[in-house]
Amino acid sequence: MSTQASSSSTAPQPNSGGIITQPPPPSTLRESRIATHSHIKGLGLADDGTAMDFSQGFVGQKMAREALGLHLSLLKLGRHSGRPLLLVGPPGTGKTALALALSQELGSKVPFCAMVGSEVYSGEVKKTEVLGSCFRRAIGLRIKETKEVYEGEVTELTPSEAENPLSGYGKTISHVIVGLKTVKGTKQLRLDPSVYESIQKERVVVGDVIYIEANTGAVKRVGRSDAYASEYDLEAEEYVPLPKGDVHKRKELVQDVTLHDLDMANAKPQGGQDIMSVMGQLVKGGRTEVTDKLRKEINKVVDRYIEQGVAELVPGVLFIDEVHMLDMECFTYLNRALESPMSPYVVLASNRGICTIRGTEYDGPTGSSSEGIRSPHGLPIDLLDRCMIVKTSLYSRDEIRKVVEMRCKIENININQLALNKLADQGENSSLRFVLQLLTPASILSKNKGKLEVEIDDIEELDDLFLDAKRSTGVLRGLEDLDKKY
């Protein structure tokens, strides 16, 4: 018995407004900013809310972590009421790590969007549009849909070739035969060649458990069948049991997307609303502005889904680093966006003291040399009043040593105790970031010398090759004195 599944079929649209609810996979373009903090798994708090010395990848910043723990309790109770969190402190004191830890505590499926204040100054789109898209990236939507699927363990995967009708050379895939097995029975499917492309993208092989959506032909690899667990398959990510019931069934699927994904899926439709057409939009580069009218239509559909119990809104974390780089136009937009019912949890960060608010330098009378409005951390007072402000402090020598030791274990760098103490001393005199940057060059240097571990002479050699910020400033001051002398 066979069936025909084609990716050219149109996905069912439960709304009448023509809004695409099958978005492309979330973009991974912004993940590189937080890659250095991938070891952070949470705030590292005990059950009573106190910060532990070393837990979940965190070292130090106990007061800040305990403050974020209280703020997390407010978020879970739904009482954040549009109050952003402002992290203030010197560079390299863990502000980005704290924001990521807050997101991790909320759940692994909670969206996390990180941006820098200077990103809004683009020649392609408006400043408020960049901020608006980041807000939408940080708001998740968990959609529950019951779909008709073919699910089971792959027992056969045979593509059938035919002569290429467009030319006399080569062959093309005419169809693919897929055998699926469940506890109740087996079924053989005759599928469209475009579905075979989806199977290849998912890297499906015989023995994997998959499901294929009947209406769209979308393929999802669930995992490796546990029948192969004794074969020590190194390629398997996860072993799953053999599915129960029939191969052809109706199944409830949960899909986590962001409002930005829905915006982009509807901003540039390309000839269809099926899942493959929507995914095809990812190949188009460039940035485009999403109109407010389209966003309102999407919000109406989202509201209707939430009222019907089909979807659930998942507020994520929007982290804006170097928030002092924003100007008054952006701060005004932030004030309005924070009052919206669809607002993420906003975390701001600044390493400035009292400085001029960007965009107010020319607010004085014509011809005057006005320096603009000066404010703490470069934020307007009305926005500062909304914030819950948390201070981060510089790391102590022992904390720097612990962080360096942990990073060496993560990067598989062998280092002796004397070299570790030398790096801790350097970090206390310069910065934690500087000594972390020396780890990989020190490892390469020791390997080139035929050593099995990094020793103190390797660190001293790097100390002669590279300058930290303080020593570099001293060199420049020396050059200025030399110019004045001669």
C-alpha cells in the first residue's frame, strides 16, 4: 500500500486573513555574540536564593546574581509590569553572562535576543525598525497543532531514478520509496522527489524515527530507534522508542517560533504558503522593513490563537548592551514598547557613569556650544525611573583564577599552577578578558616548544609580545612626553 506526499501541497491555514503561521526556522545569525558564554547554565543560586561560590558556570558577582534571582521571581509571578533591568558596571564584569543566565533560568525554549546599542545606526532601515524587530525576536509563540502525519522507524529508503526530461545527460530522482514501521505495523510510502531533499537535509538513514507531515511533506527526524542502542552508533544524537499506533495518524505537534519569524514569513511571500515556500525565504539576503499594518494583522491572528487555546505567548529576554549608544528617538520608542502588552523581558547594560545622552548635543540655542543633557549611564531620567538597577563589580584575584581554571578545562588546555597564578596576577592588574585571550596563544606556544602543559615562561613570553590596555596607555603617554621634549 502506498501514498503520495508532495511538498507542493498547501498547508492548511486556520485563519481567514491570509497570515502565514508556518514560519521559517529561527535565524542563528545572532548567536555568535553569546558563544563565549555557552558554559553559563543559570544563575547558580541555592534553594534559599543565595549565590553559591561556583555553580552553573558562574563565578563571583554574588550580589548581582542574588538580585537577579529576586527579579526572576517577579518575572515568574507575572509582575514585571514593563520594568526593565539595568546592569551597570565596568567592562568585563559578566553583564552579558548575567542576562543569558536569566534567560536560561526561565527555560531553554525561551527566546534570547542580544544586540548592541550601536546596531540601530544602519543605512538600510530605520532605528526604530531595528529595535522593533529585536523586540519581536524576543517574543516567542508556542503553537499547538494537530496534524496528519506518517510516523515510524525507517526500514527502507530507496530513491528511484529516471532519465532527465530536460536533457539527454544524467538522471534525476523521480520518486522515493520509504518504509515506516511502528509497534502496530508497517507501511510503504511512495513520495515526491522534493520530500527526498527534505530527508537528505535531515540526514535521515535507515533506523531513524521520523515523521512526515501529510499536507506539506515536511520531514522531521525525532531520533535514532532504541533498537540500535547496542550498536554504539556514534552518529546518534538521541535514542527514542518505536512509535505506537498506526503509521498514518493524527498527532499534536508543538512548534516554538518568534513573532519576528512570522513577520518575515509574511513580509516576503514567494509564490505559496506551504512550509517549503516559507523556508525558501531564508535564501534571500538583505533586510526589509515590516509595516505596522502587517504587524497589527499578525498580532490579531496571534491574539485569536491565544484566545482559542491554540497558541501560548512566551515572553523572552531582550538584552541591549551598551544602551548608552542609543539616542533620544530610540529611548522614546523604548518607553512606548515597554508599555505594550506584547513585551519581552528587557535587560539593559551600560559601563558608563554620568555622560551626555546621545542626540541631545544640539538641543541648546542656535550658536551655543551646548554639551547636551547629561544623565547617569547615558539614559533619560524617565527611562531610568522604570529600571531596576543592579551593579556588577570587578573580579577578585581568586575569582579570576577560578574563571581561568574553568576555561582551561573547557578548552582542554593543560596548565601548571605557577602559570595559573601568573595569569591571575595579570588579570588583577589588567582585566579578566585580557588573560582569557592569552590562553589559546599560550597553548600554541607551549605545543610549539614540545611541552605537555603551559608553563610560567610561556606566560612571560606572551607578556612581552602583547600589551594590555593599561600598558598600552603608558606607552602612548611616553610617546607624548617624547614629542613635547623634542
